[in-house]
Amino acid sequence: MGSVFSIVLGLLFVASGAGIGFISYQAATGALGRNRSRGIRIASTLESDESWRAGHRAALVPSLLAAGQMALCGLVLLFTSGDDTAKLIILASSALLVTGMAVATLLANQAARLANDGTKDRANEQANDVGDGTVP
């Protein structure tokens, strides 16, 4: 059984991984709408509901992988006996989490920008149609 240090951090990592995974899934499926407290909150994803959903759908796989590895490392920490081993697991897990979420954020940004461009193009087309009299 692990030390108190590794047990507490193990439980924290499991809970955090589960929370990140849950929020990522909820945002990608549309159950979690655009907001300023949870999800990938960058300018491109906050611009519209469509960009929010597109960004989170694109980021789902790396987000879930990052969350899963964090929870898995938490489970390993629960059974780690040495503080040095626990520190190494924490360092590796943190690096993987940051890398995974950076990839997820880049993908979300790219998808949200594409969605925003499509929304703007449609809005411009509708404005042009109204302006030239093709829309009653």
C-alpha cells in the first residue's frame, strides 16, 4: 500500500482525470453549452455555439486520452510505496496531461476557426441576398 502522500495524490489524480474526461465529453456532445467556467475557453471556441461544439468535438480524443492517463497514473499512485516513485509518476503524468491538453486546445482552435469562418460566410451570403433583393 502507498504512503499517505501517494494515496492522497492518487485519489486527486483519479478524480481530476474523471472530471476532465466528463467535462470534455459533455462539451463535445453538446450537453455542456458555451460558458466561461468549464471546457476549452479560448476566443475561437467562445465566439459562437457552433464553434464551441466544433472545437470540443475536435478536441475530444486527446482530451479523453489525457484524462485517462491522469486517472490511470492516480490508480498507480494508490499502490506506490516510495515517495520518489510517486514523484516520478506525478511528473510524468503532469507532462502527459499538459501535452495532451495542448494538442486538444490546438485542435479545438483550428476546428472552431473553421466553424466561425463558415458561420461568417453564411451570414455574409444571407446579407448579400437581402441586399440584392433575392431574399424577400
